[in-house]
Amino acid sequence: MPQGTSGMAEGQGAGVEGAQPSVWPFVVGLAISFALFGVATSLVFTVVGLMGIALGLAGWIHDLRREASRES
């Protein structure tokens, strides 16, 4: 194979788009950290973390559903 080619034919994969960037996975990860920190320290952090997980998952699912409805 010549140097500089990836093995894919030209134009192959063109027009394929990935998911849009989203802040929600970061929010869920941060909330999980809060909840786990709360398990070791205080019930307040646990409750805030659990609420953050719920909020983050709801936002993430909402974004995914909105994106799926645009594609169809």
C-alpha cells in the first residue's frame, strides 16, 4: 500500500456524522463523583450527587431523543 493512504477508498465514509457534542456525560460523571464522595463523608453530598445523576441522565436522554427525531 502506498505511503499516506489509509486503505479506504476515496469518498468512503463521506457524509457520515457522529453524535453532537454534549455536556451531559460530564455532568453525570461529576455527579457520580459527588455521590461516591458523599458515601465516604456526608449524606448531603450523596443526595446532591444522586440528584445530579438524575438531572444529567434526563438531559442526556433528552438530547439523544431530540437528535434521533431530527434524523428521521
